[in-house]
Amino acid sequence: MAKKILWSGSITLPSPVQITVNDEIIWSEHTGRAVSGEMIGDIVAEKKNLNIKWGVLTESELALIKQVIVVGFFPVSFRDDGIELTIKAYRGTMTKEQLGYIGDGIFYYKSASVNIIQK
């Protein structure tokens, strides 16, 4: 059985060709450099930022992705640092490159990508 790579609840999304996981550090207000050049401020949190890329997709596979990766907040699960994580997130711009109908009656996308940012 194939392992799931990206999912939300019971919905497993098509396998991406690439997921880049960024561990973003969130600093307190008024963080910056003092006159001495020393960094001042406090780390408030660490959040995940995912850049996800898919290869060739059918129109129905893209519809499934858009069913989960909605406008607004949504849960998304993935594996990082040896554990399965679920984060509440929102998405940036979703980009799709169309291929169209290629002879089998199915509409295809050449690729799709999206950034997912932890709330």
C-alpha cells in the first residue's frame, strides 16, 4: 500500500512531486538591531510554511486538491522531522498550468503549485 504524503482528515491528496518545508521563526514586536549591532527581541513561535508542487494532474485530481486547500483556514497533514504533523493553515496563490485534452477525453494540467502557511 502506498504511503500518504499529504492529506486532510480522511482525504489523501494526489502525491506532489515536491514539498519544501520551511521552519519560519516569528519574532516579537520591535525586534531589530540595537545601536551596537546586537540583535534584540524575542522569538514568539516557530511556524511551518510549505511550498507544494504537483506534476501532471487530471481535472478531477485538481478538484480534490481545491476541495481541501480552500480559501480560508483548513487542516493539512504531512510528515516532517520524522513525525506526522497536522497544522491549521491558509494558502497563498494557487498556480495551475493547463495541458488541456490530449486525446483520451480527459482534461489535464501540466502542473500545479501552492504555498501553505501555518496559522
